[in-house]
Amino acid sequence: MKDLHLITVIVNGREHELVIESRRTLADMLRQDLGLTGTHLGCEHGICGACTVLLDDEPVRACLIFGVQADGRSVRTVEDLADGDSLSELQQAFSKHHGLQCGFCTPGFLMLAESYLASRPEPDKDEIRDVVASNLCRCTGYQGIVEAIHEVAAAQQGG
């Protein structure tokens, strides 16, 4: 018999009540139970960062967190960045600076950057490189990602 739990979670500002198995990951809950497929599963070991989401505004690897651990908490996914058809400033900068190519890792980088810029609004490029090194990308070489995040940080500071 499956070990099921009733949880309440706020995802992208909207409250959901779900019945999920104890062993279902947060990534699987988001993708399969809520249809939010922007959270990508790469390695499923927490190494690649493609599944990065914000849990109570902190970046986490959704493949390493169980859905039941999100009970009573707030989750933000990449789907929350855009306002309808209008991309966020960060998404626009990623596009402008070619910070994405195949796009598989992009949601994880965007959510990592979103959290980082909220906590560190004036980073230099070396600090940004250190942060983004925690996620893996096989296509971009990271320079476009660093440039995009740095541009958004500068714009938010009025520079």
C-alpha cells in the first residue's frame, strides 16, 4: 500500500492541496501533479542544477527534496518569472546575451539567479561565476549567463 500524504503548498502564488506519495520528489510533484514542466530533470542526483526551484525563496534542487517537505511552504518555479507573454528582465537578458542555447539547463539557472540577485543585488562578475558554477551547462560556456545576470544586477541598481 502506498504511503500517501495530504499537503498544502503555495506554488507560484497559488495554493494547492495535493495527495502525494512520501517518495515523490518535489520535481515530480511539480511536473506530474501540477503540470509545471519548466522544472527540468537532468541528473536526478542534485549535481546538474536543472531542477533548481525556490523553496521559501531559497534555491533547492527539486530532485533531492520530497514533495511532502514542501507542505505549508512556498515554491517558485520558472513559470512564475514571466508576466503572461512578457518575459522578466532576467529572461530577456539571458536571451540578449545568448545565455541559453538548448535551453535545458536554463530554468535552473534563472531560478538560481533570481534568488541570488534578491540576496546580493550588487555582485561583480567573479561572484556571479562562483554562483553559477553550481549548475551545469554543456552549451553556453557560461559567459553569456554571467553577462546576463550582471546586466540585470546593474539595471536594478540604476547603473
